[in-house]
Amino acid sequence: MWGTCGKDGVGRGNWRLVQLPPAVMEYVVAHEVCHLVDRSHSRPFGRLLGGVMPDWRERKALLEIWEGEYLSREEMGTGATGPSRQQKRQTANLLLDVRRGLPIPAPPGTGRRGRPRVPPARQL
């Protein structure tokens, strides 16, 4: 959605990246550059990204906050572009928490490790 890195080694980014805070935009770029070395999202990829950007998890959490707000506004058909006041406030608070060394909460709808919650299978 935000960026891709093709097998041809060409990276492409969504034009809306310019609306994100610089720290989040840098995360997307670093993520895609790391795909030049490892095309998966495996543990080695995470270690590679961590070597380039030690705080990538915090930046990813910021991206997910912005994504959630942006997508919910798009689905509602408001046509609004750019960050809302709530997004700006959440981002500022999260960045302050990161600077204070506080843990970053998992995005809504995810488990402790940031993975989507999957409901248990129903028995027939």
C-alpha cells in the first residue's frame, strides 16, 4: 500500500507518503530498501531492518495509527486528505512515549505482538 520493491530492484512509493510524519516515511523507505537484500518478511528481514533502523517497531506502530485513521475516513467517504487532528495528537503522544522509553502499545485489533487477532475456529 505504501511502497513496493520489485524484483528489478526498483522501489516505488505511494504519493501519500509525503503526508506522513518524516519518521514514518523514513520507515517505509528503509523497509523497502531492505527488501533489496531480503524479499520476505522473515526474522532475518526483521534483523536486517533493525540494523538499519533500531526503532522500526515504533515507527511501524505510528504508520498503523495513521493507516487506521486514513482508511476509516476513506471508507466513510469524507474525502478528507491529510492528517486529522486526532492523528496528529496520537502521533505526537506516541513520539513522546518513544523518546521517554515507554513501550509502544499494539495497534487496535491486534495481539500483544502486533499480529491480527484470529478468532477461534467454530466447531460444526
